Amino acid sequence: MTPAARSAGTGLPPGAVPWLHDLGRFIGRWLYRPAYRLRVRGVERVPRTGPVVLVANHSTMIEPQLIFGMLPRRSVFLVKEEMFTGAAGWGLRRIGQVPVRRGAPDRTALLTVTDVLRDGGLVGVFPEGTRGAGDVSQAQQGAAWLVRASGAVVLPVAVRGTLRPPGARRRLRPVVDVVIGEPFTLDVGKGRAGLAQATDRLRDTLAALVRAVDDERARRDREN
């Protein structure tokens, strides 16, 4: 049986090992609990079946691992290709993650995850922005392209608290919020104009969720 045939129906790309993927999710769910006080909200909003394009903010390397572990279903993320070297690269491929070139359209990666979506899987994309600030002002058009190619719904996710505030001292088990927003359908028109308009809506929805989480965290800090 070919790797592609083994992966069919699993929600994972060819070459992935389902049981290793599930083990990775288990590790991701518990790995950071000693270091952070995690508050996870909105898990019930994750569609349990069908194609989903997840978009999330990205300030550090911790957010992808947290989301990967907390989701109640298998997920495939587009990960920068620089991570796919040595043992780490082998492991990422075996748990079903897909390398992508940054700064230029990567047709191979997009086609791979499009097949995952058409197989009913969940694909995660992190918008481009200023690393370290969790900026979502320049969302990748790749997410909108995937929605147009697959008919997937969009699931926004915000993660805040992994970064130490500027000027603050080292924190003991800081609170990290993982908030899953409402899934929504995204109408992506034809051509580049359609991608640009859909990307604006995707970007604005994710940015609004991040702002709402920041406002809630600020309110809790004032009350405490």
C-alpha cells in the first residue's frame, strides 16, 4: 500500500503516521502546562468533521504547539521549511506537518494541503506579520486560496500571553489564553481581486478576535 493510500481518510498528508500524529497531539496538550497556566476557551466551536482552514496569530514557536495539542481533531499546519532539517524535520513530516517556503507562493505545499482539505481535514495557516508582536495586519492570501479551492470554513484562533510584556520581569507560570472563535464561511471571488478582498475579511476577523482577547486580559489584570 502506498503512503498516499495509507493517509487517505485520515485527514493527514501522504507519508504521515496517524498514531505518531495522535501521540504528538497528546504531548502538545500537556507539554507546556508546567510552564504556563493555560486557559482554553471555545473548543466546542471546532467543527468535528469537514474541511476547515484554521488561521491564528503567531508571536513565538509556542503557539503552533499549543493549538496543535488543544484541538479536538487532527490538524495539519503549514510550517516554514527551515524547520524541516534533521530529526526535527523527520518528526514533523511523520506527524503530518507540511513545509512551506516563506516570501513566495509555494504551489507544492498549497496543493498538498488542498488534498487534505478535500479529504475532510483541518489545515492551519499562520498569517504573516511582525514576529514577536503577534501582528495579523498582513494575512497570507494562501488561506483565502485554500478556502476557494476546497470550500472549507474558516476557524480563527487567538493565543496571547506567551510573550513577556516589554519591561516586565520574568513571570512565574504566566497565564496563556487560547481562544477559538466562531467558524465562518468566506466567499472568495475570482482572480487576485477576489483573493485580496477575502484576505481582508479573514485578516480583520482574526485581528478582532486578538483584540478581544487582549481587552479581556487587560480587564482581568485590572481586577486582580
